[in-house]
Amino acid sequence: MKKIGHYLFYLIEIAIVFALYTTLQEFYFYPDIFGFGSAEAFILALSTVLVFWFSFWLYKGQLDDDNDWGFSQDFHWDWRKLATAVGGFFLMQLLYILLMNLIGGGVSVNQQNLDDLQQTAGPTYNIMVVLVAPVMEEIIFRGMFFNLLFNHAGKVAKWAGILVSGFFFAFAHNPFWSPYLLVYWMMGSVLAWVYMATKDLRYSMATHIMWNMLSILG
């Protein structure tokens, strides 16, 4: 019963963070709905910082409860972990090229929707895609996900967690049984691998930011 309550509590926390994230998306992707001006920009920026803080606070609270993997123990930047984050970015690029060649190119429905939004949302779109999305999605799909389903260290749990986390990330971005699901699955799995290799969300966030920034610049 205690274990069921533990999982239920974590699920509720994930649902809360996901709801906050999707709410932020609405304001960043559709700034005209609240008459975007300097005051609104300040409120949105402040709200974003508060959502970041609250989400990370919940994540850290879960680690305080059970942290068999030793996540987020050292907050000093490490060049080897930074190299892992950069390596994950280049690995993602390589696998992306290979997969897109296999499936014949094209654009996923999710990417097409984002491309359409980029034309109307303005600069708030770039902030969401390059900063807000990587931070929130890493907290949800890597941090909280492993705390919920794969919180006991082990080789099988590590690789199962990487693949399952990748799949949930993929399905959230492409909820269709299409070849593009494999592309997002690869992305999510590489990000999960970076998280597991570094034991620190900041590095998978860095990889995610680099990847999303590339899509903006491209």
C-alpha cells in the first residue's frame, strides 16, 4: 500500500508539472491572447522562473526521498560531463541523419505544427523552444520519469529506463504510429543516456538546448 501511495504521489507531481508546462506553452506560442507588452513579458518571465523553481523543487524532493542512482549530487560543472553533453548532441545529429535517410525524409506533424507557430508567435516562440521546453521536458521525461519508474540502480534498469523514457518522450511529441516516432524515440533515448551518464539534469538540458537551437537556426 505504501508503494502504491508512493507511485500515486509521484504521478500527481508529474501531472502538476506537465500542466504548468503546457500552460506556459500557450502563452509563449500564442502571445496575442493576452496582449503581449512589456508588463506581460515581465509577468511571463517571472512565472517561468517560478515554474522552473517549483518543478525542480519537486524533483529534488523526490531525490531526497529515494536516490539510489546518486542523481544531482554535485553542482560543480565538470568538463567531462560537458563533453558527454556535446557528444550526445553530435550523436543525435548522426542518428537523425541515418533515420531520416531510412524513412525517406519529410516532416513530422509535430514539426510542421511548430513551423507554422514560428511564423505567428514571434520571439516568444524561440524562447519556448530553446530554453523553456528543454528545461521542463528534461525535468519531466528524465528526472521525474526515472524517479517514478526506474529509481533502483542496475544495468537492466538503466537501459530499460533509457529506452522507455525515450518512448514516452517520442509519444508526447508524435502521438501517431508513424516512422517519425522512431526519430523522436532516438532523441529521447539519447537525452536519457546523457542524463544517466552524467547523473545530472543540467547536462541533458544542455544537449536538448543545443538540439533545439539547431532547429531554430536551421
